[in-house]
Amino acid sequence: MAPVDKSKVPWWVSNLIVPLVNLTLALLVSGLFIFIAGENPYEAVRLIIYGSFGYIEGFAYTLYYTTNFVFTGLAFAVAFHCRLFNIGGEGQAYIGGLGVFLVAINFSFLPVPIIWLLSIAGAVVFGAAWAFIPAYLQATRGSHVVITTIMFNFIAASLMVFLLVDVIRDTAQMGPHTIALPEEQWFPSFKDFAALFGIKIRYSPLNISFLLAIAASVFVWFLVWKTRWGYEMRAVGHNTQAAIYAGISPYKNIIIAMCISGGLAGLLGVNEILGVHHKIVAGFPAGYGFTGIAVALMGRNHPIGIFPAAFLFGILYQGGSEVTFDMPNITRYMFVAVQGVIILFSGALENLFRPQIESFFVNRLNMKANA
Amino acid sequence: MEFLSDIASLINSTLRISTPLVFAAMAGIFAERSGVIDFSLEGKMLMAAFVAAVGSYFLGNPWLGLLLAIIACVSLSMLHGFASVTYKGDQVVSCVAINILIIGLTTALAAAWFGQAGLTPTLNEDQRFLEVNLPFAESLKDVPIVGTIYSDILSGHYIFVYLAYLSVPLVFWVVFKTSFGLRLRAVGENPSAVDTAGINVFAMRYKALAINGVLIAFAGAHLSTAVNANFFREMSAGRGYLALAAMIFGKWHPKTALIACLLFGFTDALQIRLQGVELPAIGEIPVQLIQAIPYVLTVVLLAGFVGKAIAPNAIGQPYIKER
């Protein structure tokens, strides 16, 4: 087949139709997995939709998951624009959570909104610091960030369990977690918000971090597409040799991109610590860091794409827990597999039907123009 | 004598622990020498562990389990090839997809079929590989030095341990002494030159990936049907990545990769030894920190304090034939 002239392809074909076709394929394959596991895929879809939209608490959970996926999705996307695969979001979020907690507990004498701002800064700094070493090694020694960031996930997990067991554990309790932060430092939750309107709900993990996720999306859009640094970073990612020729330092940009990426992943800690658990619980990043990869790839690494992709994964997570509740054969790992399939079809295999779809639409538009 | 037997058992466990790493590093050499990045060693190892355990449980024979594991891993390698060689997708993304898919799928299916929180049923003696005692190991046991080396260190391993170390010279021979190996290396260094010489670049990469799948299957089967008697969630525990780091540290060369794998194996054997031991001057090191040692070592080795590693020239780039 003759290749299609890229400039003639309308934006909505490459940015909307193609991703939707890939997503559909991924969901069909996922349905097959559910079938192999011995359950009815149609019933699973019905449960997913009911669980994520069917009642107000469920919908709030969907938005809470969305918040986490926006942070980790943006984190992966920023590094990816510099052609860096930061798959260490998990570890960076874990250490970011440590930053939130340490700042909040040590500055508790300050007024609350200032503690919040400092804690957010703590999350960013700790997350960025955890990304800095792999970034530095990539920039100076060429150690591939995929391996080093994965190793830093393992190291972060060991370090945090060590801290939670031996150093900062709440000694009055058995479990590996810290003491709770004072209640006035907790982020206002959706429950408090709903109560203002007279709506009573039992519990909701959704909190004002959702607004932080929106702010982070705008920040990333501005940084990557509207600043000189963003341009330099994308230049390094696109063609390192050309960037060097233009006087752009790949070394500097690799490190900055990874640190911003790590900082964004660290923000997950804000949602989880200030908003939900109010203390550090062992293993709180719970795979959100990895899901961020799927979110970013599906959202084509742009905040405008990442937000709906994060929402879609929010539906999948919240609806998924409804499924695991009702279908004994399905565990939450099934939805980890679904993520893998989505990454495969919207990332690695994104060219599977792209030429066919693009030439189909280009031909149709040509015919219309000639008619 | 206490000290000597300690050393012997440390070397013995080093050989055993390094086995999956050696298979995985050899598998990685084939893929990466042909110019295809393979971060999916981790996922394939996990898949092999799962399929070998399940297959051997249902069929009652560990060799059939191994065969199924080989089929599963070659299929995954072909999927990687389909995405990254034929469709020219991003190789790293393809690997990440395979790894996440397999982590989820193996645990989800184990839970769905056996309902034990992602464990497969324990295999009995007929369903798993047993330790192989080399001939005369019993009678030579009491001979000083020779007995220690032969009976305590070399004898009594699972068959995979011997196969792993035999695979190293074999891989060396195939990659460096045969015309297939020459083509393989050429495809990874300069695919267009190979194409000009009339060799099919895509076919070479697929062949390399097929061999890669076979080798990595042994690593997984070793984990679930030899050292352990079942599959459990995420049992590969980063070994695929460690092996890849060992391969890079070994400069994509079987002999040096083997040394790096043994170094990892030794560190791991040592960290198991150190757990709960009071060290002079330091005291007892917390177990969580000891467990992190192999991962820290990986980062240190990758940082290349022993010299910069040069990858095959065309690695990670899909080959686009000119029209």
C-alpha cells in the first residue's frame, strides 16, 4: 500500500479514530481473558459501568483513581518527550509520599494551608530526588533508565519497608505504618464537600487533590509546549544529534526531564497521604506508577489525552473492583493484564491499522473534494 | 572444617541462584545481538514459570511442562517481533507491555483456576525436576578437597543448573564461530549491509527471537518446577532485569555475561547468608536493606565503573527496507 501523506490526514483521524480502534481491539482481547478465566465478559462490562457510574460513591472512587493516574501518566509523558522511559513512577511516588509525611509532621506548628503547600513541595522534591540518580547515570554513563528505574522501584520498596518497620513505625500498632497526621492537616474530602449540599455519603477517598491534578496537567502543557525548556527537551528527545548541533545540552535536559517526571509521580503521595490514608501505609503506590505508562501512551503523551485516558483507567479500576467483588474468578490482577494489553495495542502496535485507517479517510476526503 | 563447608555451600548456592540469570542473559544476547532490545526477559521468565508449573501439574510430567513453557515463551518472543520488527513499534514499549501483561495474566489465571491467591498447586515428585546426583558422588564424599568440590559443590543440582553452564560455550560457539552467528551479529550492527548481501534482516531477527524464547523458558521452568514446587505471584522478582544488566555489563558476550551472572548469584547467596547474622562492628543489618543489595549492585554495575558498555550499533531501531 502506498504510504499516506501525513499532512493530509485530518487531526481527528490520527488522534481520535486510531486510538479508539486500538482501544477497542485491546478491550476485545481483554474480554477473551475474562472468558478464559471462566466468567462472562458482557456481565463484566455491565458491572464495570455500574460500579464506576451507577452510584455517587462509586463515581467518586472513579475520580479518585483518575487523580492518581493523571499524576503518574503526566510523569511518564514528560520523560517520554525526552525519549526517556521512566518506569520508576512507582518508587518515585513511594518516596514522594515519604516527603509529604515528613514535611507535614515536622512543620505541624505552621498554619494549615502553608503546611499543604510545603508538603506538596516535599512530594515533588523527594520524588525528583529519587529520579535524579537514574537520570544522572543515564546522562553521564548511558545506563539505561528502564533498568535503573526498575531497580530503584525495588530499592524504594525495601527502603520504605525498612523505615516503616524499624524507624518510623507507629509503635502502638502492629502493622507497618506510621502514626496518623493531625486531623486538621487532612485534605478536605468529597464527603465534606457533599455535606455542604446536604448530600450524605458514607466515605469517599476523593479529595481536593483532584484540583491539583488539573493544575498539574495545565502546568505540564505549558512547560512542555510553551516554554523554551520544553522545546529543548523535545528537541533532545526527537533528534539528539540535531539538538547538540543547535547548542542544546542533552545532559542537562535528560536530568531536568527525569526530575520533573519524578516530581509529578511524587504528587501521588499527596493524594494518598494528605487525602486518603493520612499516614504512610506499606505499599501505598499499589501499581499506580505502572498504570501511568498505559495512561500516557493511550493519551498520546499530551495532557488533553492523558486526562480522559486517566478517567478511563479510573472506570476500569473502580468498575474492576466491583467485578472482583461479584465474580469470584476475577482478581484485581486481571486488570493489570488489561493494562498490558492496552499498552500493547495503543503503544507498541499502534501502527497495526494506522496506515489503512488513514488512507481510508484521506481517500474519502479526496473523493468529496473532487465531487 | 566449618569454614570450608561454609564456603562450599556458598559456592553451591551461587551456582544454583545464578542458573536462571545465565539462561536469561544468554537469551538476551541472541535478541540484542540481532538488534532487538529485550526488556521482556522478566515477563517471559514469569510466563515460563507459570506455564511449566500448570502444564506439569495437569500432564504429570515436568518435561511436558517445560515443552509448553518453551512454546509460550517463543510465542511471546514472536509477539515482540511482530510489534517491533514487522510493525516497527517501539521496542521498549512492546517489552513493557509484555511484562505488565504477564504479571497480571499469570496471577489472574492462577487465582481463577486454583483459587489460592495466585498460587498454583504444589507439584509432587513425579511432576517436578529432582536433584541430579553425579556418579560416584557418594563414594567420593570423604576424599578431602576433591570430595568437597565434586560431591558438595558440583553434584546434587537440578538438571537446569548443568544445562545453564553448558549453554554458555554453546552460545559462544553459535554466536562467534558459525555463519549464522556472523549474520546475527551483522544484523545487529549494520542491517542495511546485511540486506545488501541478500540476507533477510526480518527473518534473522525472528530466528534470534525464537532462540531467545527457548532459552528463557528454561529459566522459568527452573524457578517453578525445580527449586520451587509451584508458581507464585511475581516469582521472577526482577531476575530478568538483573540478567539484562549482567549481559550489558558483560558487553553482550557470553563469557563475561556468565561472570556477571555468577557475581549476582554470589551476592544473592551472600545476602541470604547475612540475614540475621551479627557482623563485627556493624551489628545485624536489617533484612530489608540486605535484600536490596542485588538491586543496588545492578545499578552500580550498570553505571559501568569498569568501563562503558557499547551496545550493538543498530539496537532498538526497527529496520526499514528502502523502496
